[in-house]
Amino acid sequence: MALFTVIACIATAAAAIYVEMGLLFALPVVGAALVALVAWSRTSFRHPGTSDRVVVLYIAGIVALMVEHMDQWRSRAPELVMQLASGWAAPGFVFNERILIAVFAIASPALFLLGGFYLVRRQPLGDYIAWLLFAWSLVAGLLSRPDALGVATRARDVRSAVAPRGTRSAEADPVFPCALRDGDAVTPRQRRLWILLIVAFVVTYGTTLYIQAGPAPVGVIVGSMMGGMVGWLKTTSKRPANPRVILPPYLLMLSLFMVHVDEEYLFDFRGRIAAIFHSHWSEHDFVLLIVLVGPMAWILGGIGLWLRHPLGNFIVWFMLVGMILGEPTHLLVFPLLEGGRYHYFPGMWTALFPMIPAVYGVWRILADHRATEPKRA
């Protein structure tokens, strides 16, 4: 079933990209998809359950790919691409900064985060998307500049990790000796140090966002951080969450959140917020902080969660609370602040989607904490 799903998606994507963008854009995407399909069919397709060893590398690969797209955005790569695409692009199609951000910097991480959801759950489709991340990272690096193989080489261990060599758990992987083992607890001294670091991070991030965007985004995001800190202090700051249980809904939530960010970007959430609160929130600052740097930090939190790291557990709590408390503002608050009448506001259509896995994630953390709390008494 997974094989037919992948083939159907490749065919559909190839036709859509060819019609809308042209052959120059269809060839790299289809080529990467076919390379991933061949590698997947020859390695882990018939041997599910061997994905634990690649989880950290996979999540780091998503962030590395986002760094590559950020470099393309800062170096104005779309202009160079359009010069090379003369005669190869679809009639009327122009590859510009807007498409680079919406399709490659936001939509592609959303796809790979969804793949991480399947990967952690040891589903065959997750192994295929891991191979696709490796292949597409290689293509993205080569398209940026011939010597830019850094992104691809960071994912070079995908083949050995997803190849059938027996199942190994994250807790027993010697490659990551900093990981806490199942049942380990954070010492009081470590906990105090991480609290100080997290408070410094909240103050720095909140101040930067206030200068750029004004009080409303700061209220939502910093409020979510403080709520997340309370949840973290009460639960996973002492004993990390079970990553096997929490990481899948967390990655699914991040995938849906990226879809939400895409809607905000395409329909000018930044401009509408800036107009409401009379702030100077430039598109450059919005893309850098909200679209690129922020999501990179939240995605890296998944690595911390997998390795049972205190900072990763805080980031997870912050994002869970943020999705539950912050996303409804797109439906209940922002539309009324703009003109006093209820109408569409950027981000409204997709605001509630990330809440579903977020609610599940909070419920599982609290349930696991209550189940283990008597044993620690």
C-alpha cells in the first residue's frame, strides 16, 4: 500500500510541477523522488522497524535543509534561477522570493516533518521520506552552487541507518552519549541551571519580537513560553517525557504548524498585525524570525526530546501550550481587532489544525506523569 501511495504521489507531483513551473523545476524534484524510491525499495522497504538510529540525523537534516533555503533567500537565488530557466520555465511562471519561501522554505519542511511522524512510528512511508530528504538535500545543495554539498553530507548516514541491520533504540545508541536513558532523572543542580538558561532565552526572544512586531505577538508567544515553563517545571523538568510516545504527535503538530505559517506568509499576516498595532514589522524580520529561525529551534527541540534533554522537553511544552492557547487568537481575537467586525484574518483557516496533536501531546505527558509520580514519592 505504501509503495502505491508513493508512486501515485510522485506522478501527481511531477505533472503538477511540470504544468505550473516547467521542466527545469520538475526534473530535480522527480529525480530526487525516483532516487529515493529506488534506494527505499532496495533497503528498508521490506524491513520495517529499523528507523530508530536515523531519527536524530533525520531531524537535523530538516534543519540543515532550512539553513540552505535561508542562504538561498539571503543570496537572492531566485533571480539567478530565472536566468538559468530561460526557455525551460512554464509560460508566465516566475520563480521569485515568494515562491522560494512558501514552497521550499515552508512547505518542504512541513512534508519532511510529516515524514518524521511516520519514521518514529516505524512506518514504511517514513523510511521513504527519509531517503527523499537525503536525495533532495543533495539536489538542493547542487542547485545552489556546485561545491555546496554540506547539506547532503550531513545526511550521508541515512543509507546505513535505514538499511536492515537490526533494530536499535535511541536510548542505547552510543553515537549520542549525552542522551538520558529511560528512567534517568535530572539532578536538582542541572534543573536550576536549565531554568536560568530558559528564562534568559525567553527574555531575549520576547524583547527581539517586541521591537519588531509590537505587543500582540509578544503576548501570545511569551505567554505560551511562560505557560510551557509551568508545565515543564511540574512534569518533565524532573524526568523527561517518553520520546517514543511524544515525538510523533510533536512532529505532526510542527508539520501542521508550518502549513499554518505558510498561510500567514501568503496572506500577509505580518502586514495586518503591523497595521493593527502601528508597529514596523518588516517582511524581512518576519521571514527571518517566524518562518526560518523560530521553526528551526522548535524542530531542534524534537532532537532534545528524543535524547531526553531538559531543553528539548521545555521547547516541546512551549510549543504544545502555544498551539493550544495561541492559535485560537486567529479566530477569536485578531479578526475583531481589525475593524471591529468578524472577517477573514490571515492564518484563520489553518489555525486549529496544530491544536489537535498538541492537545493529545499534553494529555499523554500528564497521563504518563501521573502514572509515574507515585513511584517517585
